[in-house]
Amino acid sequence: MDASTIEGINRDCKLKEGTLILVGDEVRFQPPPDEEFERLECALSRLKERPGVKFGFIGNERDSNAVLKPPLRYIAEGSSLQIAALANAAQADKWTVVMRASSPDGLAIVQFESGPAMTGGQATALLDRIWKKEFGDIAFGMAPRKLSDPGDIDE
């Protein structure tokens, strides 16, 4: 792959400057957040046609200092003790507990969301504890949204 090929893909797919660059023998793809999907799809399909391309995505990390908009929303299920410990930890970390429920058989659920001014970095602390099974082997995932809720779908 050479620089003229990269320039041609950038031009033909109408990518913003710096989205696709060649560094040595590696193609780097760093689209701005507002780039149109069709343009990115065009570039990816053109790159896939080339054999032996070394390819890397750059800059896909979430800004840990950015306030989460829309808020992250999760639901967890486990024993009453596990869910109580998780709900307490969430509130201590400034998450909002939206709903808790328990059943006579000892199972419980909690729905919680990131606080109004919570950043990605602040949210990571609790999420890391969950993934490390600090609260046990609970069922955990994104909570559904009401159709009337504003904002984009969580990632």
C-alpha cells in the first residue's frame, strides 16, 4: 500500500482530512466522531480489497473526563445479599439506583444509572468491580430504555 492509494481512498470516499493515513507500512484509521457512516464504510470496503494490509483503529477510546450523555443504565440480578451489596456500592459511587425488587425465593434485581454529572472515568470504578465479580457471579447487562427516553442508545 502506498500514499497515493490512501489519498485516493480518502478522496473517493470523501473522508475528512487525517481520517485514513499511512504510517510506514501500516494504515491508520482515525475517524472523527461526526464522520458519516457511509464514508467510513466506503473506506473499509476499499481497504478490504487490498491483500496484506496492516490495519489499526486509533482513538476509539471513550474520553474518561467527558460527562456521560445519555447516562449508562444497567440491571443486575443475583441473591438478595449480592444485590444489596451492589446497590450500596453504586450509591456510594454516586450512581442512581432507579429500582430494586426481590422475590420470596431470595433473588433480587437492581436497576441503576450513572449520576447526572458522572464521567466515564468515574463510572469505570464500579463497572470494574462488577466485572471482577466482587459482588459474586451476578447476571448483569444494559437496562432497557423507555421509548419516551431522550438520547442515543448506550454503547
